[in-house]
Amino acid sequence: MDHDHEGQRVSRRRLLTGVSSVGLGALVTACAGKSPVTTSTGETVALQAVTDADLTALFAGARTCTLTASTTQGPYYFDADKIRSDVREDKQGAKLRLALRVQDSETCKPIPHAVVEIWHCDAGGLYSGAEAASGGGGTPPTGPPPTGTPPTGGPPPGGDTDLDPTDDKRYLRGAQVTNQRGTVEFTTIWPGWYRGRTIHVHVMVHVGNEKTLTTQLMFDETLNSEVLATQPYAQRTGRDTFNDGDSIYRPSMLLKVTKARDGYVGCIVLDADPDHDGV
């Protein structure tokens, strides 16, 4: 990651150049199923070492252009003013590295210089900037309660209105700028759950000054069960919504996930429509 851009305002939507994804080669190795990934490898493999063949294996379906399903941005989106690849801050959970490729849905060509934002809840179902309104449901964890007081119901109504943050937390939110291959990488944790929704990560793609694509990423339920059986996730029980019962879930939103020695690696191709002609 280029630390010179750390913390710059996403709202500027600057077309940053030279922003590379540290350790993309390691993600390629993991998602292509070639060998386990270690932290040291992930920090030292240079982007230039990644071949076109590797990228083809990494992003299965990159040559098939099908417009990615759009969703509303939901109730917890706001401009977090953070350009960074590692969004974890002090949040505990299973390490998840995401490799996202943004391409044109008509030409299959990568889209460089696009701003890609992600945001999701923590292991306890809370969103930064909205801790008092998020979370909800389940058997409460033992030990000290998390910051904020989650309600007993599900999330507030969604839509496309930006949230006015009610706290100063910004964990599990961040943005990156796609490189010439249309690729970004994030390091985060496996999301938790809250009532009424399956486990998911929100993604928004900006091309120029426009919100070009808003969608969500999902996980195979076998892996969800595996992660939720570990700490700190296992402190909460009573999950009520799974992929097959989620109103937003689509099979095309499933990440291709591979286990790594220090967590998990997830990859997906996002087909965006910059000219908004619906193709």
C-alpha cells in the first residue's frame, strides 16, 4: 500500500496513480489454489511478479461480462474519509483479505483509477459510525459489553441516503483506488451478523465523480459456520438469517474464498457500467 495516501479524503475522488496492492501476488497464489499463504509472503511479493495467467486464475469469470447485481447502499453508508487497505484497526476476528477486480461490463476491460469502498459490521454486528443503531439480536456475549447499545430488532430501513455518523469510530471502513489491472486489495475481518440479514460486505465503486456500482459480497454458509464457531463470534448465538433466506442474496455475490495459514482470502470480479446504459 502507498502510505502517502493513507487517510486522504475519499470525498475528493482523486484519480490517484501509482497506488499498488501490497501482496497481490500472495492473493493470486491463494485464490488460484496453488499453495498456502503466509503473512511474510503477503508482505513481500511484488505486484510486478503477478502474471496475466495468474490473474485469470485469480478472478474466475473475468472474461464473462455480466453486470454485477446492484443493491441499495443500506442504512450505514457514509464517506469515511479513509484511503487505506487495512481497515481492521483494533477489531478482533478471522483475518480476511479481499482482492476485487473492477471491469467494464460491456468490454471486460479493467477499469483503472476507480475508487472502491467497503464497509461492514464487526464480529458483534456493530457498524462504526452507527454503533448505537446497529447490531441487534442474539445472545449477548460474556465479559465487557461492546461500545454502543445495539437494539433488539434489525437494522433501520435502508435506501440510498448517506448516514449522519453518531460516533467517531471508523473501523471496518475504507477505500482503495484500482490499479491498471482494475484491482484493489483490502485486509479486514470476517463480518459478524445481525438480525434480518445474512453475513455480507458492502461495496461501492466510484468512476470519476459518480457512484457507478453499489453491491454486496456474501460467503458460503459452510465457511460462515466454521468462522462463527470461533472467538469472538461464538459469544453470540441466535443468528436468524442465512443466504437462502436473505432478500438481497444472489449466488453471483458469493466470494471465491480460500483458506490461508493466517485466515481467509476472498476474490471476486465486479462488472460495472460506467456509461449507465444497463449492459
